Amino acid sequence: EDQVTQSPEALRLQEGESSSLNCSYTVSGLRGLFWYRQDPGKGPEFLFTLYSAGEEKEKERLKATLTKKESFLHITAPKPEDSATYLCAVQAGGATNKLIFGTGTLLAVQP
Amino acid sequence: KAGVTQTPRYLIKTRGQQVTLSCSPISGHRSVSWYQQTPGQGLQFLFEYFSETQRNKGNFPGRFSGRQFSNSRSEMNVSTLELGDSALYLCASRGQGLETQYFGPGTRLLVL
């Protein structure tokens, strides 16, 4: 069964304290792995799409990496405005565009 | 380009009623998917439409249905509402040949 597990469930950082969020997955025929950011009461905001092991993408203080079994979202020198829930999702092979989501990591960055 | 829009943003209904939610995808996007988000279950796939045809359906009861119009706008309907249907309903659109789905702000449904 296709599955996505994110860890930790919650993370509290001091401003400037770098860390990583983990997303491990089991899926038949990965078509893509996606990272989203979600603020309270809002829809998920797209961050990155990764397609194959070894791929990396960066945006400001965020960097996403992908291996055959997991993905990491590295946050470098975070700021309070980076506080949000970070969601990981995978799209399996086949005709479906269904995304399978993890339960997310709630990140709080304190000034 | 304008993003995905959803209406209404908030709804309060009572058990047994039915509700219709609307989603307008990003201009040019023909694929629309719906998801339900609850604190206990997270984001779960409801169904996907492409060119007015339902292509996939998640594990939800038949009370949940949807449709897509020729302009790619989509609606989802929930009949005989139950308390457990209280959730944030999210719509996402995807461009042809691309994998990334872009989400709307969601409709918050509260069933009393």
C-alpha cells in the first residue's frame, strides 16, 4: 500500500537554527514527490516537485532533496515567517493524479 | 494568472442537509481534484475530473459526488450531511502535461 510518513510531527526552532524535516515513502512507481507549505486556515502552497533520486531544488531558505526512499526539506537559518505546517505528498505511477499526503510537520520558529 | 478559487469560503449546515461547493481552476488547467482535510485524517483524495469526466475516485461514500463543466469549473456535492463531514474541502488544479497540483484556499464546512 502506498504510504507517506513525515517526521517529526512538530518542531520548534530558534530563529537562525537550521534543521531538516523528513518524508519517507513507499509507493509503486513514483511519478513525483511534492512539498507544500500550509498556513492555518489556508490551502497548501506549492513549494517543490522532485521526480528522481538525487534531485535537489532550492528556494530562499528551503532546499528539498530526494532519495529512493525518502525526501528531506532542509531549512537554513529559519525566520519566524517560516512557521507553518509542511506537507509532503507523493504521486504513484499509473493513470491516477491522486496525491497521497503525509500528516505534516508543524514548524514553529521563535524569534 | 489568477489562482484556484473556491466558493463559498465558509459554510454552516445541519445534519441531513446537502451542500454544493464550487471550484474554478487556474486558467487553462483542465484537471481538477478534490481533497478533504480533517485534523484526524489529514488530506484525503476525494475524486479527480478531467475534461468533464471523473477519472479517479477515493474511498468515500456515494454521498460525495462531483462534476466538471465544459469551462473546467467543478462542483462537489455532499448529500445527507453527517457531523463527520465537517472539514476543509480543498480543490486543486493541474495543467496538461504537468504533475504539480495547485490548491485553492478551501471551503470550511461545519456540520451541526
